[in-house]
Amino acid sequence: MDRTDDELIERHRRRERELSSLYATARSLTALRGLDEVLASVVEHAHDLIGTDLAYLAVLEENGTYLRVRSTVGTLTPGFGERVHAPAHVGIAGRVATTRAPYWESDYLASTEIVHDPRVDSAIEAEGIVSMLGVPLVAGGRFLGTLIAANRQERPFVRDDVALLTAFGDHAAVALENARLYDESRRALQALERAYATIEEAEAVHGALTRLVLAGGDVGAVADLVVDTLGGGVLLLDHAQRVLVARGEPADEDEAKVRERAVLTACPRMAAAIVLGIEDSRRSGRCVTVDRGATLRHTVAAVVVGATHMGALVLSRHSDPDPVEARTLERAAQTAALLTLTQDAVVRAEERVRGELLTQLLTAPRPFSSELALRARARHIEPERLDTVLVVATAKDRLADTTRLLHGLAEEYDGLAGEHLGVPVALIRGKDAAEAAKAVHQRLRRVLGVPALVCAAPVPPGTEPLGRGVTVASRCCRLLRGLGVRDGGTTTEQLAMYTILFDPDRDQDLDAFLDDSLGGLVAHDSERGTDLVGTLAAYFANARNLAGTARALHIHTNTLLKRIDRIGSLLGRDWQQPDHILRLHLAVHLHELARQVEQVD
């Protein structure tokens, strides 16, 4: 056997070893599943199979415009893979991607057959790479990437090298495609599991909301459930943008202010954003997220029954809700609407019963019959201890809201409230009528946000029906309105006598009386910033004694005399005559009473 035969035999044996190694490698690839694991294994086996200094795999990105190195073996320079990330037509990797055929160069940097890129060439040079062989990875007609084997010295790649790496590349491509499909399936399964878990969670929340309705829960429990499920802070607003329920922590100082004052308009900036969200939610029937600030989000779901707007549920946090969370908030708003409707029906029924009881207590003679007293005690009211009648005068379009609020306030005073003869009225245990009038006025004014007159009439002893107090208090309210007073809290004790002198329903008569009597002084005080009316009031209060008046006003007697002279010049020199003084005294007293009521709160 000559030497040629020996070389052929050795070449044949080497080929058998390579093929055996190739098949063993291919079998090992099929056992792998994770994409990253397969990528690393492909490069490692290619490096061992061809016996080059290094090997790497450049994968075509999904957009098809770039080749990115995903795995390397044998590299020395740090960040080599990132530095050879290049467009899909650059270098040997790009040439193979374009032609889908193997290609090699014995001197890469000197080649004129490939497209060079300064950044890639710099990385190749830094790594010391001279010769390179690239083969395509194609599966199902889809190009996946380029497998590259490289040496740090000039070396031509023979046909057997190209065939061996190409065959390995074919197996590797199948393994890569299988791994990609496996990863996609696994991600899809994980997404499905997450979606199922989310649906289960949403169903649990919806089930809890349903149980709330069936158990007769309240809207506060709905807000608690939303906070526990979605986090953040929750406000439940009524149709007038008042805060009915607040749960969770306030998102910022603005929301804290709204919670403290229990009305959305306490913070105009926050109100502007949320009101727009409420309108959008009412139109669309879905929740709406509005931005306010750099990261704060308000997600608003209108609380609506048919065409009736009942309020809104507002979720405040620093992230947008995902679709399932949005549906949860919408379901919570629907539940709040149903509970509110049910509770309103119960409240209206109770208010109707209490209103009827109030009317009977106001119209029945005293002492009350045992039957009426028993009905009152059934609602935890002791009729014999009711000592104050409260009447509220406010805008006509706020009568229902005023009456509703008065119900709650009356209960704090062990009484009851309702609408009587078209007027909000309360019967309470006030003890101090003036203090009760002031306190109720402050609460109504803060919540309603509109002027309100509250007049308290102490219940006198005797058998006369309590309704007499409503008549007197109502007349006093009308008298104050005739004096220009629209907001405040007072009692009938100082005003009742004047309702006898003046018909409260004839405002023009009262206006004419005050203008004729004090018009000149009031105009002078307004224009000059003086207080001649106050000086005159002190003068009358001290029985027209100059020394006593000066002491009361803390001024010198000569200063008082100058003021008296000025008053005389404005009212006329005969203003202190008996036929004028009584009229003037009455006008001054009415003026001061009106001013005191306006300043009381």
C-alpha cells in the first residue's frame, strides 16, 4: 500500500470521526429546550467541531435589519459581541445573511468582497481575527442567523471544513427553531396562567361585590374592597361632588385637603381634572384615567343608574390600571350605584316617616298624647325634652340637600328634622339655642357651600303647639333677608318683636324705613370709612349720656361731640326731637342686629 492510499485511509477515518462527532452533537442539541441554552451549546460545539480559535453566533433580529451576537466561545476582548452588532448586510455574517450560502475569507480585514464597517473592523482587529468562515442557519425557509468560526492566523478553509460546519449549521438551525417555538409556547402558557390567575382574582372581587349587595352592605365596604384589591386611595363622591367615603392614603396634599373639607371643590386643580373624567366616564360608560402632575393618575368611574348621575368612584395612585383592574373599578362603581339606590330608598322611607312624625309633633297640642309620645320614643326621641325649633332659609334649589343634611344634624341633638310647609325644620334638644343655631349654620355652610340662614326659636312652656316656633323663626328669617342678611345663625329672642312691627313679606317697606332713617349715615360711613352708625348705637345704648358713650367708645368727649355734630348735619338738626328719636333708635337697633348676625360666623 503506497502513501497515497494511507492518506486516503486517514482522511476517511478523520471524516468518520467528524461525522460521528457531528451526529453526537446534533443529538445533544435535540435534548435542549431553552433558547439561550441552545445558542450557547451551538457555539461551543461548533468551536470544538471545527477546531478554530473562536466561534460566535449572530442572530437576525425580529425586525430583520440587524444581526446581533448572542453567544461567543474563545473571545479575549471584553464586549466583543456588542461591538460586532451590525446591520444585516455588513461583514461575513451579513454576506451569508444576504446569500444564504457559506462564505469564508482567509484575511478578513483585507477582503474587498464584503461590506466593511469601521466599528466591526475595529472589534475584529482588537480580537486579532484574521480568517473567518460563516454558514447560514435556515429552518423552514426562514433565515435565523450566521454561525461563524474564526482563527487568529491566516488559514484557508477547505471544502470539508465548509461542509462539516454547514451540516452542523443545518442541525443547529432546527434545534434553534425548536427552542424558539418552545420558548414562545412557554411564554404563551405563562401569559395564559397569569391571565387565568387575574381572571380568578377579578371573579373573586366581583363575587365579593355581589355578596356585599346581597348582605345589604354599604358603599364604604365597596371602597374598602377597591383599596384592598387595587391599592392607592379611593374617594366616593356624590352627585354634588361631596366626599361620601374616603379610603386608603391620600395621594398628595391636594387630596388630603379634599378629604379634610369633604368636598372636591376644596382643591380646584384636582376638581378640574376629575370633573372632566366624570363627564367622559358618563358618556362612555367606562372608567377614564386623567393625569395630574408628573406621575399621579386619577381613574374615574361614574356612578350612574339609568340616566341619573349619582356620583363617582375615584382611584388615585401613581400608575394606570390594567384592563382587568379597570373592569374591577367599573364593577365596583356599578355596585356602589346599586347600594346607593337601595340606601336612598331606605333613607327616603325613613325621612318620610320622620317627616310625618315631625309634622305631628309640630301641630299637636301639648302635653303630647301617649300614642304620639310612644311613636317618638320608638325612634329614640323624647318629645318632652325637645326645647328648640330650628328653621333654615337657603336657595330653593338646595332645599332637598339642606333637609337631608339637617336630618343627620338633628340626630346629633337627639331630635328629628324634615320639611314642614316647604321649609327645612328641625326639633332638637338645643339647651343653648344661640349656640345650636351657630353650630348648625357652620356645618350646613361648610357642606353645602352656599349661604344659609339658621334661626333658632326656644320652645316656651305651655300647651301651644311647637309649630308656633316655626312661624316665628320663619318670620325672623324673612326679616333678616329684608335687612340684607343671607348667611348666619341667630335666635328669635331679639328679632321676634320686630316681626310684629314689620311684615317680613313686604321687604320694600322695611327697606324704605331703614333708608329714610339711616340712609345718610350708612352712605357716609361707606364712603369715608367712618362708623357714625356705630357711634349712634353706643349713644343710644348709654341713654344718650356723653361721658358714658365716650368711655364705651374709648374716645375723648370732644371727639364724641364732633361726631354728634356730624351726625346732626347728616340727619337734620331736629334728629333728637322726641318724634324722631324713637324711629331712629329702632332703625339703629335693626341695623346693628343685622350686622351682628352677619358677623356671628
